[in-house]
Amino acid sequence: MKAKLIERVEVAPGLGHFVFEAQNGNTLQFTPGQFVSFTTEIDGREITRAYSLASAPGHEDPANRFELCLNLAPEGIFSHRLFAMQPGDTVEMRQPLGMFTLRQPPRDSLFIATGTGIAPFRSMLQAHLNEASPQFTLLYGVRYESHLIYRAEFEALAARFPQFRFWPTLSRPEPSWTGRTGHVQKHLEEALGNCTDVDVYLCGLKLMVDGVRSLLKGAGFDRKQIFYEKYD
Ligand SMILES: Cc1cc2nc3c(=O)[nH]c(=O)nc-3n(C[C@H](O)[C@H](O)[C@H](O)COP(=O)(O)OP(=O)(O)OC[C@H]3O[C@@H](n4cnc5c(N)ncnc54)[C@H](O)[C@@H]3O)c2cc1C
């Protein structure tokens, strides 16, 4: 099936929110946390890459619409092609797949994202955060304040739902930043409190995912409480 680019908003250089629509009467059947695969031919080779859905099923109008959060990988092949797309351009796509979904029924959970690893958590929160949901904390690490994509949305959710905490942290803050600083690992202990009866979901590059997993194991977390998606 094909996906058509409808709109792209670049929130910072090389970081964008992209809106697509599945073509030819297709709609996406998926669970928040899953990814689509895009394929294109580059220099005579067929290249496929995975992209987590940043929107929730049934959240979009029309129903064939879906959203992605994309990063331009330095020296990357496919992401350069995506960032060159203009509204109206199409790309070959496969139906969503993936096991990185919220355990059902959800338990108190800590979501840890770096960079575009925020995408599956936006989808999960759109679908599952409500008055009756358990405690969700989103610890979100980026380098610069301008890279905090969807910040206003998460702040609005935190203001509306007392059981949702939004903790952004910057590794390269401007002097004007008064929030958390440093890598997500620095804030893990505070986010967990003394509680080990929490599920932890990790999404981003390998370095962060492996680093946090080893801290969690050291803190006595069982493998079954740790869910992760690595982008590289
Ligand atoms: C399940 C899954 C879901 C993914 N979801 C997303 C998503 O929602 N948004 C997204 O932008 N990417 C996502 N990715 C990464 C994506 O599939 C590509 O790897 C990425 O676009 C780079 O592809 P490329 O061909 O441009 O670069 P490549 O030539 O394949 O790789 C270049 C370098 O980029 C690094 N890299 C990979 N992903 C990123 C990234 N997101 N930011 C910075 N550097 C990166 C790799 O470590 C590699 O060193 C996901 C990957 C997986 C496996």
C-alpha cells in the first residue's frame, strides 16, 4: 500500500512531525506502540525502515490518517529521503507491526523516551490516558529545549490528569532552562521513588535503552517489567 504525505511541520532543524494518509481505501489497523515500515529504492537498492506511529488508532480524521515523528539521521539514507518529501508525494508502506505495546490492563508505568523515541508514547497516551488510568510518568530526554516535540500537549495532559507526570530533561540546556537537566538515567531513581511494582517502557537509541535496562536490573527489576524498542 502507499502512504501520501499530507503535511510536515519541522519543529527544529532535522526534527519533524509528519502527517500521512494511507491510500486506495486502506486504513491502518494497529495497537499504540507499533510501527509502520516504509520502503523505497535508493541507488538501485530496496531499503526498508521502521517508524513508530505517533498517533493513536481512531484519533485521526479521516480514519486513514496517521502521524510520525521523524529525525534526520546524520549521514542516514532513508531519513534524508523522507525529509525531501513534499506534500502529495507518496511512499510504499506496510501495515503496522510490533510488540512494543502497553501491557493490558495497564499498570503504573514509567515511560522513558529519548529523541523521536517519544512517538510510541504519544500514541499510547492518546489512547490510554483517562480519568480511570493508572499512574503514568513520561521521562523525556532531548538535547535542546527546541527539540521537546509535543511538549505543549504533554503539559496539557499533565495539567488535566493528576495521575500523569511529564518530566522533560535537557542534556544541553540554555541558561534560561529551569527544569531537569542531564540524561534520563539521572532521574530514574526519583521517577521510581521506592517503588519496584511499576512497568518500565523504554524507547530510543540503543545507548539509552541498554543503560537504563542495566540500572533497572541493578535495582531489582524483573525482565518482565521492562519493555523496550531500540531504534538502532
Ligand atoms: C521499531 C523501530 C521504530 C523506529 N521508529 C522511528 C521513529 O518513530 N522516528 C525516527 O526518526 N526513527 C525511527 N526509527 C529509526 C529508523 O528506522 C531509521 O533507522 C532512521 O530513520 C535512520 O535511517 P537512515 O536510513 O536515515 O539511516 P541509516 O543509514 O540506517 O543509519 C544512520 C545512523 O542513524 C542512527 N539512527 C537511527 N535512528 C535514529 C534516530 N531516530 N535519530 C538519530 N539517529 C538515528 C543509526 O544509529 C545509524 O548510526 C525506528 C527504528 C525501529 C527499529
